[in-house]
Amino acid sequence: MSNIPIKKADLAKIVALATIIIVTLVYFFPVLEGKVMSTHDGTVFTGSSKEIIDYREEYDQEPLWTNSMFSGMPSYLISTQFPGNIIKPLFNLLRSPGIPIAPILLLMMGFYLLLISFKVNPWLAIAGAIAYGFSSYFFIILTAGHNTKAMALAYSAPFIGGVIYSYRQNRMTGALFTSLILTLEIIANHVQITYYAFMVILVFGIFELIYSIKSRQIPGFVKTTLMLIGAGAIAIAINFASLYTTWEYGKYSMRGKSELLTDQENKTEGLNRTYVTQWSYGIDETLTFLIPNLKGGASVPFERDSETVKVLRQNKASQYIPQFRQYWGGQTLGTSGPVYVGAIVFLLFIMGLVLIKGRDKWWLLTATIISIMLAWGKNFMFLTDLFLDYFLGYNKFRAVTMILVIAEFTMPLLAFLALDKIFKNEIGRKEVIKAFQTGLGVTGGILLLYLLFPGLAGSFISPNEGAQIPAWLHSALVADRQMLLKTDALRSLLLVISAAAVIFFGYTKKLKIEYAIAILVLLIVIDMWPVNKRYLNNDKFITKTESANELTPTAADNFILQDITNNRVLNLTVDPFNDGTTSYHHKSIGGYHGAKIRRYQDLIEHSLAKDISLLSNRINNAASISDLENVFDNMAGLNMLNTKYIILHPDNRPLVNKNALGNAWFVDSCRMVSTPDEEINLINEIDPAGEAIINEEYQNLLSSFSFRPDSLRMIELVSYKANELIYSFQSTENQMTVFSEIYYPKGWNAYLDDSPLEYFRVNYILRATILPAGEHELIFRFEPQSYKIGNNISLAGSILLILLLSVSVIMEIKKNRKKQYDPLR
């Protein structure tokens, strides 16, 4: 098997492609019926990108800003096209099978290429590709609609593989391939996943450097490293427009450092520690790699025939059924499912630790351990704090559990490198027997212990449930959760024993290697398929008609849409700051995005959340609409954002806020403050209709201004576009004018009668300016130079890569022709 003929190897690759396609299509059969996935984040994207897409279609250009979410924010991380990147059509082509098919196909194909680059048996690489591609996390994120994450993951394996190929085989070919794949990886637009891929490469690079020093091959290492740096620079240049605008915005987003001085111990240069570690894997929860339901699986209600549901009904407490979930682990916010790499992969990984020697074993093991320990987050704060404080960029990312994608990559890679050596008889019998004993001893031993003593997993009661659960319900919960654990421990044990037997028979020639691999593929599918179906099954698909109806305007929406003025909406029928549907029809003060403007998040926490809480309480206690007449009198945050409509019920007319301040207004006094903390704290004390809060940093702009009210003064928004606001103004005196628009200095420019006009920040988050007496036209236009400069560099990078790839292909063709006609070869 170690010397497969070329034609047979080619056949294996054709079979691999066919197998990957067939397995994926069968799993996602509803797509072939014309159905689409219904996901939370998919709906969020549809809502949050609506204004951007509409603008693009109407004006054939990018708005680069949207007012439909969080009262306004750049669109770079929502939906922006960068015309300078002419490699993007290739990305679109590879994504053309659509979600969820494209990422799963690419995940498996990418890992297959990686294994082939390691010279793994092409037939065995099929098993490895399926084992990797069917890791549970990939299906769970697709269920949630994390499509950019899935696409970025799809390119991670071949990206890492390209780097390894450069060092181990051909630096020129490897560098060009790496540059192309890294370009696609960055286009996928999930920086956190790309960051993790670079972490893997860093670990690999350190061990490769150590090896080159020991083997005295430093010049070769340096040459390859420099070539890869060049390849990376080209990929970055191609994506420079998206990276530059994202970097520029990042300093003003939640991923940047907070300007507030409170809660300093919890803060980093990026996200605060609590926010980063909201989802932290329990230390013992790591064994979901082997037993998916170790901690109950996902935060979903119990099945109808469960003991929990039965006793709740028997005790006339059916209304509490949705409150008790299968998952009982330490992730207090819940989870969509566990990270399960597969019982067979886990067995082979343990065997690989015995069989694989040298640098490959150690860099893969090191990356795996780092991934696991960092995923523990708040449960291992020493390491988490170390990375948050000293590891460049790490504090920009939330949900530390996501880093387990590294282990999901390294474990199957080591596993199938080991299995390849077993089937190629490259390791002595004694060593192989030792690997079997260790693998079965560790893996089977863990499974047997949990099967016989499920109490090793813990109390089976979640931290959220506490100690107040009655005895009759406590017993039912424990029984159900123990059963979930024991059932999965048993299935994993049977799969481990079956896989070990097949591998052993293949190794000892009692079973043809081809048959052993085929059976192994079948066992891997039997292992992974049912687990993934728990989270992404046919119920997640709906018809296109049903999908379109998800955002059909309600009676409340239709009432608001009759108002053609530019105003904002608060929707209390959803969680306002974790919702994207409102943005589909309206300009929402809420939304759903992990990188909203930092100051806006501060406003939510210090003002808007209090206003909404007070409003909700008043509404719940009101006997009639008249009881709510004065409810908005002291809600400065909502009023200054021009929150005119509050949706209380989708089928009823919304509540109208008569205190909403409109698109722009004049103030007759101001309070000068010296710190951001003073700015945010004063929001709830002032009446923004007549007074503004201004930081001393803008004092020079006000040195010659004095407040002079004018009864005839007027300002009106006469033209609205996402990236351009035109106002008509008149007054006999100079006026300080406040706008209900978000202050963002990197792109918004003001023009008075076509001449540039300075503006400044007031009320912590809004724009303001001094308008001179007379009749004038004021224009705010979003014109970020980063976008223009970035696209020019992206175009240059794209052309350079295309030229290099073309030259490489031409040289390869010439080389092959020379070989073909050379009589001496």
C-alpha cells in the first residue's frame, strides 16, 4: 500500500471527491428539495444587511455605513464589497453550493489535501477527511448561522497545510499555494478563526525551528520563512481594504479599549475579561471529545418521554418543562452543543501519541494542550489572563471555547498520521501493540469508568438550578442526565472496540487494507452522523416561502412604515440588543453584532438599559395608554436617539414617544466635562432637548461661540441616504446644533454650502456642530479614506498574485514538456 501506482492514486482522489460530495448531499438532502436552513444568525444577517443591500442595488455603490442597527455603525463587518479584491470571484465560486453544503465540502476537501501533502494513503485520507469534516462543532455553528466562521474554518486546514508543505517539500509551490489559500481564508471574514490558524502555525514554526537548529538546516528554514512572509504579505495586500477598514474601526468598536475608568481590573486593551470568558469550557467538560452527552449535550428541553417531563406533568408543573434543559455543565449561559471529535479519532489520537515520534508529535500535542487549556477560560484564569494581557490581539475575541477548533484539527491529524504508519507497516510490531494497549486502555478505561460510575461526572444539577429543586424533580433530572451520559459512553465504547478490531485485523493482514479502510469509513460515519443530527437535522430546514415569511411586516411594522420621516424604533417584543429582525424594516436602536461601537455599548449599559427597564415596568403596570403619557419625560438616552416608536406587540399599534427629539435640534446651554466617565454619567441628569454634554477636548471649537436663542431658527433633514444626510438650516444667530446621529470621526465629513465644516462629539455618542447665522445647506457624508486607499492596494496585490500564479503554471508546463521530449530523461 505504500507504493500505490499513479493511476490508482488518481482513482483514489476521484473516489474521495465523489465520496465527500455524496456524503454531504445525503446529509443535507433537504437542500436538494429546495429548502433552506432557518438560523438565528442567518435571520440577523438578513435584517442587519437589508439597508446596505438596498442601497447597493439602487445606487450601484457601497454605502459603507448603515443606520438600521445600533442607531448607526460602519458596514465593514456586516456586508461590504471591496472591488479591489479581484480574487473574490474565486471565493464566490467555491461558496456557490451554498450554506450549509459549501463549508462542509470544503472542510473535508481541505483536510484531504492536507493528509495527501503528508503522503498519507489516499484511500485512508478519505476516512480522515470525513472524520474531520463531521466534527460536531462545525455542524453546531451552521445550525446557529455562523456561516463566516464555517467558511473560515474550511480554509484553515489547507492554509496550515500549505505552510507545512513549504517547509517540508517545496517552498516555492507551497508559498504560492499558501498565499492563495490565505487570501480565501481572510476573505471569509472571521478574524478569530484566522487568528487561531496562525496560532497553530506559530506552534508548528517553533518546533520546525528547533528541528532545523538540531539538523543544521537553518539557512533553508530562513529562506522558507522569508518566502512565506512574502506570501502572507501578498494575501494581506489583496485583502488590505477589508483589513484596513476593520482595523481602523476596531479601535472604536467593542474590540477596542474602553475609555471609561470604572471596573479597571476587569478590562483589557480589548474586550473585558468577563465578556471574553462568558462561555468557558469546564475542565472535566473536555471529555465531551469522547462522550458528547457527558454534560447533557445542548441546552434544549428534555424529550417528552423523559422522567423529568413525566414528573413535572404529574405534579401539575408542565409550565416549567421548557425551563429545565439537558445541559447541566458550567457554561451558565447555555450551549448549542458539545465539541465532539469522535470516539474513533480520540482512540487514534492516543495511539498516535505512542506511535508518532519527533517534531510532528510534539507540535500537534502542544497545540492541542494550549487549545484545551485556553478553552477553560475563567476556569483557568492564570493562562487566560496571561494571553489576554500579553498575547497580541487575543483580547479582541470573545467565547474562548471557540479555540477548541485547534484541537479539532490537531487531534484527527495526529490520529490519521498514526493510522497511516500502522497500515504501511512503518512501525515495529512491538510498538504497534503498545499503542493498541495504551489507546484501548486509556480510551476504553475512561468510557468504562463513566459507564459504571456516572457520578464521576458530577452532581448532574446545573449551577443555574441551585439547591432549591424539590426531591422528586431532583431525582428525575439526575436520572435523565445520567442516562444521557451512560448511553453515549456505551456507544463510544462499542465504536472504539469495533474500530480497534478493524485496525488490528488490517494491520495483521487478516483483513485487506482496502476493506479495513472502507469499514473504518463506515464506522466513522456511524459515529459522527447521529451525533450531528442531534443539532443539525431536517427540522432545521424550511421552504423558501416560509423563509421569506419570517420577515413579513407585522401590523406594528406597517403602522411605523407609514411615517416617512427619519426616526428610530425600539422593539420590546424581542431582546432589543440581541435582535436583527427589527433592522429589516426600521432604523433600530438595537441590533445584534459582536463589534458594535464601544461608546454605544457604554450608552446601553449606563443609560438605555435603565430607560428600557423603567419603560417596561411602567407598561406592565399601566391600566391604560393615558398612564404612559409622561413616561418618556426623563429618558434622555431614548429621546436623544430619536426613538419615536416602541413596539409592544406585533399585532398592535406601537407606542409613540412624543419626546423624541427628531433628526436635529438646537441647544441653549452646555456642560463641559473633563472625562468620559463624567460624560456618560451626566446623560441621565440632563434634558438633552436644551442642554449638551461636551468634553473639554473640544473646547477650542467653542472659544468664540456664545448661546443666543432665536425663536425663528429651524433645521430639517431634507434628504436621507445611508451615507449622506442633507439638512436645511436657517437662523438669525449662530446655533449649536445636535444631531441624533452616531459620532464616528473616521469617515464622516461635514460640509456647509459645499465647504468643509468641523463637528464634534456631544452627549458621549452624538454629533454636534456650530452653524452660522443665515440660510444654509448642511451635508454629512461618509467618505472613509481607508476604503479608497485599501482598494487600491488590494487591486495591486491581486494583480501580483495572479501574475505569480500564471508564471508558476507556465514554468510547470514548460518543465513537463521538456521531460516529455527529453530523450535522455
